[in-house]
Amino acid sequence: MTAVAPRPAEPAQEVAAGRLPKRRVGGLTLGMGLLILLGLVLAVAMASIAIGAKSMPWSHAWDAVFHFDPTLEDHLIVRELRWPRTVLAMMIGAALGLAGAVMQGVTRNPLADPGLLGVNAGAALFVVIGISQFGITDTGGLVWFALVGAAAAGAFVYVLGATGRGGATPVKLAIAGAAMSALMASFTSALLLLDSATLNVFRFWNVGSVAGRDLDVARAVAPFILIGTVMALLSGRALNGLALGEDVARSLGQRVGYVRAVAALSVVLLCGGATAAAGPIWFVGLTVPHVVRSITGPDHRWLLPYSMVVGAVFLTAADVIGRVVVRPGELEVGIVTAVVGAPIFIAFVRRRRIAEL
């Protein structure tokens, strides 16, 4: 397995032990940088509310949020369309960015994606079952099928990877996840080939989008994402220990199996909730941790919250870009994240030195 090498000035043992001094970036501490990023989240959120097929002054967007008047067209557009998708984009971006950082930490693999545990494939299979067998076509109904499928797939992959000697090692988890993803994708394709009506509904979910979702969808997935976020953020110190290898982690008093199980569960909750709400969105969980790691270094206590905030900014900004590049239509956010995220990821892979952990 490979990962971005820790910087010489910050030994991995000190990271794991929690003895690092405050790191500075351009004269700012990471804490101050995080506050600046939170301000950027608010700016991007306001841009998401004000920019669209029908642009409006920022003051109108502000009034629509805090002084809603149902008789004004601009206010109705903001409250009924743009506000729900903005909230959802921030939630999903934060969840995918955080899930990606956790997944790369728990597998010690910089190429790991939140979907490595089969979460995306499981969600897709159950969505197809919900459409074809139960006739459900609305997003509010499909979100529950996607959540069940994501949780079932993640749990099955972890149990499969945990069997045998050594428990749930990174290699066994990756192999089990890849095998189960391929199997579930085959079942999904078979069901779609047999039912063209299901394919017509499924293809809109599968492209990845926050358009057309209301706040009920956000409320449905919010508890899962919230619990996953808390579990992930609390695992920062433990992931620092895992980065040193299992033997060193155990010598530091960690229960490696328990840490991996908690981290994997947090990924399932985060990625499952995000995928259920918006469909599979690629490159956020893969790219964001690499960008953040160049700022924070290998310390997961900073890497995780930074990845969450940068993920929210990235996905919300991608949604805004998708609305303006092909006006009066729009590109789905899943397409924009792939187009923008792939070059960024390739650039970081080319520039940064990769070394074995």
C-alpha cells in the first residue's frame, strides 16, 4: 500500500502520540485556517443561493433566507429550490470529504475511495430493486432503499474482510469491497437490462445530483451523516496510530480491530447517507483529502475536519458551476466533480512524492 509520505519535520510517532506543536501555514495556525474556511463555506453558500438560471442580487437572496416574503418570485425560488439544494450540497460534500479521509487512513491507501466498501454499489442495487419491484420513483422513497443497500453492503464487505487470520486488514477489505462491488454491479445491470422503465428512472439518480431534492431528503439522511461525522472526528488520534502499522499501533495501546470497525462504520454512515440523497458522486472523497493533506500534513486530528469543510466548499461550488456553464440548462454536480476533480487529483499525484507507509 502507498501513501503520501509524512514530512521529516513531523515524525509519525509524534503525530500518533498527539505531541505536535501548532502547525503553521503561511503564518497562520491551522485553527485560524479552519475558521477562514468556514467563512468560505458561508460565501459559497450565498453564491449558491444567488446564482442560477435566474440570477438575482445578493441582497434579494439574503432577504429570502432571513426575511421570507411568499409574494416575491425571487424569494420563492430561493426557498423552494436553491436553499434545499445548497443545504444538501454542503451536507453531502462534507460527508464525502470526511469519509474519503477516513477511508484512506484506515486502509493506509491514498487511492482509497469511500465507495471501496461497496457502499455505492449496494445503494445502487437496492435503488433498482425499489424502482423495479416496488414501483417507487420519488427521491424521498428511494433514499431509504439506498440507505439500506449501503449499510447492508458495507456490513457484508467488512464481515467478509474480517474472516480468516489477521482480521479485517486493509488488503482484505479492499479485495472484498472490489469483489462485492463487481458482483452487485452485475446484478444491477441485469435488472436494468430486463426493465427499460426502471432504467429511465435509475439513470437520473445514478448520475449524481442535488437538484430537485427538498429538505425532507436532507432530514432523512441527516441523522446518519451526523452520527458518522462524530464517529469519524473522534477517530483522528487512532488513525494516526494505524498510519504507523498494526504492531506500532498495538504497542501504543490501541485495539486495532475495534478502531477499524468504528472507522469503517463511520464511512458506511457518511457515504451511505450521501449516496442515498444524491446518488453516487465521484472524486470528492478521493481528491479532497489529498488537497487537504498538503496543508495539514499527516495528522488526522486536523486532516479530518479540514477534509469535511473543504468537501463542503468543493461540492457546493461544483453545483454552482454546473448551473452557469450551460445556461439556461445545467450540468449535474456528479459530472462537474469528475471534470474538475480528476485533473486536480492527477496534478497532486504528479507533484507529491509517494512512499510506502
